[in-house]
Amino acid sequence: MNWGCCGCCSALRPRYKRLVDNIFPVTPQDGLVKSNMEKLIFYSLSSPEKLDRIGEYLFQRACRDINRRRTGFVVIAMEAMDQLLKACHAQTLNLFVESFLKMVQKLLESTEPQLQILATQSFVKFANIEEDTPSYHRRYDFFVSKFSSMCHSNHCDTDLRDKIRLAGIEGLQGVVRKTVCDDLVENIWAPVHMDKIVPSLLYNMQNARFHENDAETPEPPQEERADPPTLAETCMRELVGRASYGHIRCVLRPVLRHLDNHDLWVSNQFAIRTFKIIMFSIQAQYSCVVVEILMAHLDENSKSSPKIRTSIADVLSKIIAIAAGESVGPSVLEIINSLLSHLRVSVTREAPSDDPQAQRDEKLYQEGLINALGEFANHLPDYQKIEIMMFIMSKVPFPALDHLRFNGAGDVLLQSILLKSLLKVGTTYQTSHFNKTFPMSFLEPLLRMSVAADPDMRLLVQKILHTLIDRHNNLEKLLKPSVNIPELELVLEKCSRPDIIFIRKHGPDIYLSLYESLEQANNTVENIEAVYTTLALLCVELASEETVTDLLRLVISMQDMALTNGSLSSAQKFNLHAVVASLLILIPNVVPISALLEYAEKVVNTRKLVGATHMLPELLVHYDPDTCPSPSTLGPDVLVDQVAVTECLRGAGFDVSRLQPNAPYIGSSLNKHRHSWAETGMQGSSADLNNFQLEVDSANSSPGLPDKYNHHPREELTFESMKKILSESTDNKKEEEEKQRMELSERFRTAAFEDLVERTQENDVLQNKLNEIFSKLSTGLSDGIRAPSTPTPSTKQENDGLRTNPPAYEVLFPELFVY
């Protein structure tokens, strides 16, 4: 009777329960009854409204089996859940999913590692299913916490520990895939979740054997291996790749916190690899955000040890180049400004200390920032590199124009750091035209720094000029002065027209700065060699007949400095003589002037014959006074003769007018007006090479000169006269102009000063005409539109009484004479 009762009760049970009971075998070793499982699937597809009840009943049976520790039946129940989940795609699937997730959670809560791994595998299968309608009330807090804890498993069995960790990583990957694509479900980017997911992945990644490989581009794993570090890296790449602009910080903050808490900045191989993975996985347009966040973290660690800051700066230098390709507009200058700000803070932090190791660490930190700056600039287009160099130059603290020395050592150190940064950027720049490379806003402060009081600062400026001027890789060949120019095998190219215009305009300023730099009494051999290299590069890069005269004029002035400057040591003077000889023989080798080349070789050979090798390269720090006599005791043949150089140029058809002044350069000792040498000696060559000639010609036709000094009668300006001027021979015209110039110069040197004044005042037609015009204008303005009336004596006396000082236009300004 009892059996009958049981049979009746079984028949009264709902069909879905009977179908569920039938899938379980008598013994769990037999596995799932497949035929009955197919019946259950067919029933669930026919009656989808029963899915939630089927799921709930399977969950109840699994809970009972877990409590009874009948693991085999639990596995069968989970397998049935998986097959139903895979087969049933309906709108009512959400109801079944709740029971499914409850069973997964129940298995994860168990202490059996096998059940935890099984539950994770089921969850991953669920995560790969795309649902038609998301469930807004579904939450994954438990799963994130549980999977994260599994990632940190410390099971005594190594193989089982790796399996648990792999399951935890796969579970986190499933959670991310399930939630990241739909903004309406739970926000997985919230800090409460990211603070668990990211450290769990990093914890497994830092056990990788390949993190010490400092590859430029870390490749993703090529083969699927049962390896927690490899899977963790794959999951990290996927997580970062899915992050939008607003979620990047949510991922990076836990990364930085993990590196801080576990002291992974020193050494920083793992940090470098981690950030490279992030940079190569993140969406390209967001890469600058990573750099900004890392620099902000550097700000937060401003009071940390120099080693930590150096390591962070090193990581920054390794990844910043990746962000450079996507940096546009203000973001470029923002990154540069942030790096410069860190450098400035580092300089102010550096103070005299008894700990030399701390000072070395601080210098390493500064070098790391400079390297980061250089790496960033290296991957930018050239026009942005110019902007960066100008921006850095604007941050350099400059002295007043009349005071080239600093009171504080901090300013000098900051100058040095910023100039090193500028040099780092300059080495990545490829010069095309000098007018683009050296805009006035960049060239002027650079030249000002070239005459700074500190010799190391001047050397840095020269190195910056070297890397920006050199376009044909001649720098290495011209680092040392040499008189054997053919052996250097220099690469020469014809100078372009824009470059000639540039040197016309800015050549006087550049040459003056180099001249004043050589005047410094604290120059070392490196300083003098650096100035030689700059001049030699200018000579090679601007190889043109139009640049020879100015360069030779500077060379002769350098020799005069070596002979007359009392503040220079004997060694410095001998170094200058050697530089003069090297430049004198370089110029005709670059611009073919056979006569000048012969003369330069003659001077060099004479110095060798008379034992004046100390006036030839190479440059030394000390010279023996017994074996190195001064040039005055060796005779004039060992020196460069200005007259001989002038004749060589004149014979080659060059305009030598600018080579004739006796004192062409004014040194920094006068320092009243920086450009006074250019105004007196060069006569405005920055505007026109023939400006000096035009001024002399205008003096010949000036109304202020006596007629007896003008041999050419004034002709009326007509078409015929203009045609006559154009048809005249150029050579005859040059000879005639040279003759006029010599006659005019001779008369002004020989005539008495009183005679010149008297004749000038007697024939001052221009001044009288101007006075007459201005007086008429003054009368017209005072009377309005009326015609000027004839003044009466009384009116004239009143006006004379009121006007005690004559107006400015009636003042006779003194004439200027070449005396």
C-alpha cells in the first residue's frame, strides 16, 4: 500500500519536476541521462513560461546535494543548467538566469575547489551569451569579489592553485564582457569594482617571467596557455581596450595604487611593461590621458624619495613617445609645460646637502625628465618641435641686458636644466631652412644666453646651435679645429636664397654673440672649440660668396682680440690664433678662392717653419712659455694680414668695403649699446649688402658737401639717363665708385675740420629749405584757413617775447664726420 501511495504521489507531481528528476541517474558515475535531458529541453522550449520553475527546482536539488556532499549530482545539475541556458533563447530567459546565477553563487560559496572551478566555467558560458533584453536589477558584486579572491589563491598544491587563479581571471573576464557593453546594467567601472579587478590582474601579471624583457612593443600572447600571468595580461588588454575616455582614470588609479603599495616602482621593469601594455591597448586618441595621469601621480609623489621619482620619470620616458603621435594642439604644450614644471620644482628642491647619494639621485631624476621630454619631442612633427623649443626658451630665466651674472645658484641650475632639455629636443629636429629654425623670438634669447657668465651655459648654447645648424652631418668632422681640410671630406651644398637672406638679416647678431663669447676670460678649451665648430658649420652650411666677407672680418677681429685683449690668458690667446688659422684655411676650401687659399697655406707653413706650432691646432690647456713665444717676437708673417686678405678678395672680384674698417667689432666691455658694432662697422648689412655703398654715394650728392668735392655734375633724371646707367659696364662702374670712395675718404682725412664746417654751413641748402617749409606750415596752422597776414612790429615783438625757445624744426643738428 505504501508503494501504491508513492506511485500516486509521483503521478501527481508537476511534469517539469518529473522531467528534472529523470535526468539524474541512480549513481552519479553514470553521468547525465541524455535522452531524458533532451525531453527536458524540448519541454522547456515548448513551455518557456516553465523555465523559471525548472531553474528553481534544479537549484533546490543542487543545494540539497551540496549539503549532503554528493558532488557528483551537483555536477550533473550544473551541466543540466548549462544545456538549458544554451538551448533556451527567449524573453523569459531572464527568469531562468536568476536561478542559474543563484546556483553559480552557491557553488562558488562552497569550500570545494572543484565546485568553484565548475561554477566559474558555467559563468563564463553565460557571459558569452548575448541577451535580447538586459536585466537592470541584476548585480555582480558577489561575483567580482569572489573571482578576485580566487585570483589571490594561495593553495598549497601548485597545480590546483594555478587552476583556481585561472578560474578567477576567467570569471573576471566574463564579468567585464557581460557588463561593459551595456551602459544600462551595473557600472563595472565604479571604483568599488575596479579596485578589486585591476589589482587581481596585476597580482598575477607580476609573476610573469617575461616582464623583465624591456621590449619596445610588448606583443599579446600568441598561444593559449594555462598560465595565469598570460591570461591576466590578456584580460588587462581587453579591459583597457574597452575603456572610454571617462573610464580611463578608473582603470589607472588602481594600477598606480598597486605599484605604490607593493613597492614596484624600484626596480621598475614591471611598471614599464604594465604601462606599455596599457598604452598599446588603449584607444589611440586617449593615450595622452595616461601621460597626464602619470605626471599627476609624479606630483603626488613630489615628497617621495628621489629613486621613486626617478623610476616614475623613467616609466614616463618609455611611454611618452607612444602618446606623441596622437598629441595635437594644446595637449602638446600642456605635457611639455608639466615636464618643465617638474624640472623647476626639482631645481628648487635641490639644496646643499651632506648626502652625495641624494644629490646623485636628484640628478638622475632630472635626467629622466629630460629624457622623457626628448622622447616626446622625437615623435612630433618638426613644426611642433620648433614650438616646443621656443616654449622652453621662454621658460629660461634671463639676466638683465646690462647685467649678465646671477646672484642665486638656483637660476643658473635652472638655466642649465632647461638648456639641456632644449638640446634634447634640438637633437630630434631636422633643419630645412634657417629662417624657420631660428625665428627671432627664439634666436634672440638663445644668442643672449651665448654670452652668459657661466662657461658651461655657453657650451650648452653652442651645442644647441651645432645640432640646429648642421644639416649634412658635418658636425663630427668639425668638432676640433684643423688645417687639413681636404682630409675631413666635408659634405657641401649650394646655399639657398632663403638662407642667404637669413644670414644677411641675422648674421651681425650671430657673429657679435660669438665674438663676445670668445672675450670671456673664463673660457675653457671646450668653449673655444665649440665656437669654432659653430663658425665652421655656418661657413659650410652657408657656402656662398656673399657670406665670405663677413666671416673673414670676424676672423681678423678674433686675431686682433688675441693680440690686444689683456684679460685673456696666454693659452686662450694661442687657442684663438689656432682657431683663426683653421677658419682662414676652411673658408677658401668651402668657397673656392685660390688666392686666399694660397695665402692661408702660406701663413700655416710659416708658423710651422718658425716654430709657432702653438698657434696651430690642436688646442691645449697649458703652453710652455719657454717653447711658445708670443706672436710679437715671431714677426708679422705668422699673423694674418688684413691687407693681404683684402687684396685676395679684391682680386677674386669680391666687395671688400666691409673688410676695411680698422675696428670693426666693439667688445662687451663697452656694452653701452649691444648693436653699436653693427651700426658702425657693418652699416646695416642685415638689410642690404650694398647699404654702405649707397650711403657713401648719397654723401657725394648731399647738399651739405661743397661742390668742389663733387666731380660729377648733377644730371636731370630722364629716361635717357636711366637707360645710360643700365647700359654702363658693371666693372667700370665698380672701379669708378671705388675711386670716388677713396677720394672722398682721403679728403675727409686731410682737410681741416674748420674748413669742412664752414663749407657745410655755407651750402646748407637742405636745412634752409626745410626751415622755410616748416615756417609756412606753422603759419598756416596758426591762422587756420586764412592767408597769413604781414606781421606788424608790435605783433612781432609780442610773439618774440612769448616764444623764448625756438621750435625743434629750427634747431640745426650737428653734422657727422668720418674723422
